[in-house]
Amino acid sequence: MKNKILIVILVSIIFTTLTKAQDPLSFFPHGVGDRWEYVNNWGQLSMQKIVRDSIGPDNSHNLFYNPAGGYSQYRFRIDTALNVFEDPQSPNWNYLLYKLGADVGDIWENPISGELRFVWVARIETAYVFSKLTTIKIFRYGPGRPDSANSPGFLENWLASGFGLIYSDYNYGFTYLHGCIIAGDTFGIVTSVKDILTEIPEVFKLNQNYPNPFNPTTTIEFELAHEAEVNIHVYDILGQQITILSSGFKPAGIHKIKWNASELTSGVYLCRLQANDKVSSIKMLLTR
């Protein structure tokens, strides 16, 4: 009898968990303070954070994201049918980006959208995101219906239950979720607990690595007052390049990079940061 009770309880727990994972609204977290950090194929970092929301006259949920020029940006509207519209404030752009309750094969049309006129659910998969098993819906966008000839998808967006957008693939590149804070819980790697768009350093600065001396891992932190093309190289004491820690554009803010020198011998190493036309260096001591 006890075994039967345990089986019933276990089945109930599994059913509840799967049901929660399939909740359509879970594919688009939308709490104030929720934050996502993305990295593109060039290594550039971008951040989205919901700074406020409001309810429209039709009971739609309006979401305002990162401050821009002192004003929050109105980005998405979720209606009562769980349809997500992009940039609904624009007079000629009220794009139906997602139908959160859509299933594989569902297709809809946005007549004014040009090359991304049709949207459909290409696949639904189960996978791990930040060590959490979840469901992923893959939306594809293109100029024609997927069941017609010569209608490739020009864009893919992957929505994961509990996380939102985790991956975008488009003609000239891709972006993926680097880390996020959802309902106060942190997943993956978030660059800084500070808002990189509201707490911008006033100077260009390469801080001393910590710990120092180190064995074999250390953290290198630098500050950018403005967006810049950043190159961070490590050299030995003879000036020979050991590794490249970063290469590409970085937004203004405070950035941290971890370096693992487990394959190197003890000694002094130089870290050189170049951001546009500014250069700074520090000495780092590896001890064994």
C-alpha cells in the first residue's frame, strides 16, 4: 500500500512539474527586474532588463526595457491570448513575434513585415538550459510559408520555458544567452550585479587582478566609460604573447574575465588592455 501511495505521489509531482514547464506564459518571463545578458558571434555583450510595466485598456501587458536617453523603451506587448507583439508603439510596426501557446506546424502572417512575413513553430524540444531540464520552442521567420517552395527561414528564435529567449540565429550571425536573473534567481554568468547601463564608470581603467599572486586562476577586471573595441593579451616577461583573453567590442560598464594559467610555469606575466586608442597594463604573479 505504501508503495502505491509513493507511486501516486511521484506521478503527481512529475505531472505537476511537466504541466508547469508547459505553461505557455513561462516561455516569456516578464517580471520587473528580470534581466538577460547575450553574447553574439563577435563576442559583443548586450543586456536587456525590464524596468517597468503597465496594463493597457485591453488588459494587455506592456513591458518597458532598458533606459535609453533617460526614457525606458517600450518593447513588447502580451495580450490576453498570450500573443507577444514587438515594438507596439511604432505606427507601422505591430509585429506578432510569438504565439506562446502555438504548437509545431502552427503558422501565422504579418502582412507588413516584408522578408519576415510568415512565422511558424518549427520544433519543440526538451533540453538542459543552465543545468535545468526544460522545454524549448523554436520559432522560424521567413518571406513565405514553410510548406511552399523556396521559403527558407531567415531567422530563428528559441524560447525556453522559465528562461525566455535563449538563442537567435539570423543571416549574418547569432546571439546566445550568457546569463540571466529571473524572479531573483541567477542562471549562467551575469557580468555584474550592477546595471551596466545605469552605473557607467567615468574612466577607462584596468584594475589589478585578484587574487595576486594566484594559482592557477585569477580574475581580471576593467572599466569602460564608453563602448570600445577591446583587446586583452597576456605576455610573459620576455614579451612573448601567451594568450588572447578578449577581442571585440564591449559596452560601457564593468567587465570581468577569468584566466586559468594551469598550463604555465611560475613567474611574472603582463596583461595588456587596449580599448580603442587607450592602453593599460598590469603585472600578474603566478606561483606554484
